[in-house]
Amino acid sequence: MILRQILRLSSLFRSAVSIHVRRNIGLSAIVFNKTKELDPVQKLFLDKIREYNTKSKQAGGPVDAGPDFQKDMNESLARLQRAYGEGDLTKFPEFKFEEPKFEETLK
């Protein structure tokens, strides 16, 4: 009887320890991945994104866009303004929604 209780407690203890160890291994894997060096393809991709970001900040707009791009952009904006009316088409429109008025009806 005592042997059964000891074996049952030992199995519970083993399962609790295994869950704890699995969680710690999972967390340590995440920590090691963040400190680990990226593979060459990921590093190249991130470098190109950072390079484009700095170039676009310096240029104040799209990178390596020539006069043809600006001409097409202006023509498209003019066409859209003729079709949809006035306003600044380079900004997202602001919507204002009013709360519906509900009335209570007594039965």
C-alpha cells in the first residue's frame, strides 16, 4: 500500500518536473535564437530594407524615381480629382460616424 502511494507520488513528481523542464527549454530556445546570428539571406534582406529606409528618408519619397514617375503620379492624381471631386487625394479620408438614437418602447 505504501509502495503504491510512493510510486504514484513519484510519477506525479516526474510529470511535474518534465513539464517544468520542457517550459525552460522552450524559453531558453527563444532567448538563444534572438542572440544567434541571422543566416546570410535574412541578414541581406534586413540590410536592404534598412538601406532603402535611409535612402527614402534622404530623398523624401520613393527611391530612384525619375521624372517619369512624378509625371505619371501627377497625371493619376489629376484624373482622380476630376473623377471624384476636390480634396487632397494623398491623405486617407476622415470618417465621422454619429451614434444611432435608440428609443425604448414600453410593452
